[in-house]
Amino acid sequence: MFESLMLLAVPTLVFRLLGALGVRRFATWRAAVVHGLAVLFVASGAAHFVPDGGGVMPSHDDLTAMVPPFVPLPHLVVYGTGVPELLGAAGLVRTATRPAAGVCLAALLVLMLPANVYAAVEDIPLGADPATPLWFRIPEQAVYIAVALLAAGRDGARLAASRARTGVSPG
């Protein structure tokens, strides 16, 4: 249940330690947590393409089981959400693309919330782990959304507001 949070927390702490040791890229907690979120999205995005192998990592089939029945073509949807997760992770690493990546990842997380709710309510396991309870899943998703918006910063907020005024979607 805590694996995903640890996939954010542990890299964040490692990056911050590197910052304390003089690596300027990770000199702030904000920079460390943004890069930690990138690590989380690389792992999560890669899972969308992993064939079912019973390993530690969730597989494509595990993630497909989470897709609510009202969503057509669940296998394609899982592939289709893995790509922006990987692109978003890459976008978080570059300062120039970080605001857009943060906004787009926050929007993606909101769009994927029904799958997380469905998996919790229907007691759908993820890999070898039991289903994550709803009381944990929703706040966990809120943490990821908050970090993505933190990554977006003021530039991301301006970008989202500008796109909202012009009717352009964040992705």
C-alpha cells in the first residue's frame, strides 16, 4: 500500500541528500521532490507496458483490470496513459518544460482518479498486493496532484489559466 509513496519519498530524500552534498540541481526540497515525482512516473509509466510476469512491478494486465467498465478499449487506454506518464516524467526533469509537465500530469492524475476509485471499491489487487483501500488511495492521489502542481509553479498556473481562457486543453 505504501510502495508508491515510497517511490516518491525515497528518491526525494536521495536527491535532497545529493543537494546537501553540493549537487546544485537538488539544492532545494522543491527540486528534490519534483525529481522524485519524475522517478515515480518513470516507474508507473513503464508498468503500463510490462507484460504480465508476476514480478514485483504491476503489469499491463494489472492496470487494465483497474479501468472502469464504462471506459472503452481498456488495453489501449492503459497504453495511452503510460505514454504521457513517461513524457511527463521527462518534462519534469527539464526546467523549461517543468511547468507544462506539472500541469499536464496533474490533469492526467485527475482523469485517472475514477480508475483508482473503481479499483478500491471493487477490491482489485495491483500485482501481488491486495487492493489499496479508498481511504488511502484518494489522499495518495491528492499528494501526487499537489506535487505535480508544485512542479508547475507559478508559470504552470499561468499556463493553465491561459489555456482555460482560450479553451485549449492542458495536454
